Amino acid sequence: MSFLQCGEFRLPLDRPLIMGVVNVTPDSFSDGGMFADAAQAVAHARRLIGEGADIVDVGGESTRPGSAPVPLEDELRRVMPVLEALAGCGVPVSVDTRKPELMRVAVAAGASMVNDINALRAPGAMEAVAVSGAAVCLMHVQGDPKTMQDNPTYGDVVREVRDYLAGRVAAAEAAGIARGRIAVDPGFGFGKNLEHNLALLRSLREFKPLGVALMAGLSRKTMLGRITGRDPQERVHASVAAALLAVQNGAHIVRVHDVAATRDALAVWRAVTITP
Ligand code: 8Y7
């Protein structure tokens, strides 16, 4: 059986795992300041863990289409208090960042996974993860968040995304990150239109030969809005369906906002699929 090694945690990959999303972004409707934002994020993370999250992913930089970069100081100020409060929470804590400086301090504060939409391409990022015991998720993106949805273009989207991820896995291994610490993710919605996203979801199995853990994040994304006509908060049912399809097509880890709903759906999937 294979595992994903996240610092001290060894996550078995013989059953689907749930990564719960924890965003730490300033709440413009509250004047409670940074402490209130962090406390809210910690409470949310604890709730997701109670609902069955196997990993929590803490991020302080929005990478939604059209969003601008966040300065390092702001990202540190948002994320670090949350990571410190979650140390020892019982599940691996992932830090969602592209910045090597944050990766280093996050791991020192107890984070055991780095989720990088940039697949460790920033100078120093590969090294920051290599010297730690942390796991890493290498995600594909075409372009950068500010402009990636302007006109995404591929010849063969599945092949191009897979070849890119194969190259990043090879680079990570060459830098000293063992395969057992690596996950890959096609990056749904990151420089992809609806047809690209659907092609990737349909062909997710083709990422299995990369020989590392496979992650998929479809939760509440625009593609589900395009399909259902619903706003982000009303995309729970569509998100659960998408997570189930991703698992059915070979995903080991699904990154979701709605942990309780996803957990129940995956329990049904497991009961039907994994026979004694
Ligand atoms: C993904 C992600 C986001 C994803 C991985 C959102 C940080 C946008 N999406 N990381 N991050 N995979 N690995 O809608 O699909 O959550 S941010």
C-alpha cells in the first residue's frame, strides 16, 4: 500500500482523503483586526477536523481568477498565527503558498505539507521544501492568477498538464524530495476553460502513471457555476458530485470546502467500492 509522508504523519492512500480549505483573508465587514480573522480561521479549521478532514489547508493569498499578489508581510501576518494555533491539532496542516520564505517559517511552526499552485517554481521554493520533512502538492497553472482566465489555450490539455507535472515531479525528486512526499494536481480552473476542466476530470486516470499521490480541487469552482447556474455558496451539491467523480477517476485527495457533505458521499463510495 502506498502512503503520503507529511512530516511525522503517514497518510494511507488506499482510501480517499479529504483536505479541508481554510482561508485566512481579512474580513472587510469586521473591525476585529487580524486577531479576529486568525481566531475565526482556527475555529473553522477545528470544525473541519471535527467533520472528518484528513488534512487542513491554510492559505492567506487569494488565487482566484483576477486576484492580485499579496505582499509577503501580509501573508505571514495572516497565516502564521493560524499555523501556530493548529500545531498539534491531530491532522497534518498544509500551507497554501507560493512564497519560499513563508514555506520555511510555516514548516518550522509545524506545517507538514506545502500546497503550491506554482509547483515550487519560485527561486528557493524547491530547496525550502527539500530541507524539510514536509509533503508537497505540485499544481499545474497556465499563466498567473491575474490573467490566467483571459484566453487559456492548449493543443491537448491532458497531455500538456501531465507532461508539465511529470517535469515538476522529476525536478522535485532531483532536489531531494522523495516520491512518497509528493502529490500532483491538474489545477482545475487555473488557466482552463470549462472544456479543459471537463477533459481533465474525465481523464484524471491518465495522471496515475506519474506514480505519486493525485489531488483534485473542484470545490465551489466557476466550472460548477457554469454547469449549474449557481453562486459559489450554492454549489455544495455540485461540489460533492465533482469530488465523487474525481475519486471515482483515481484522485487520492480531494480539496474541499464542505467536509461533512463530502465525507458522507465518500463513505458511500467506499462501501460500494472497497469490498472485504
Ligand atoms: C486549488 C488549490 C486553490 C486546487 C490545489 C479555490 C490553493 C481556488 N485551488 N490548491 N488552491 N488545488 N492543490 O477555488 O484546485 O479554492 S484556490
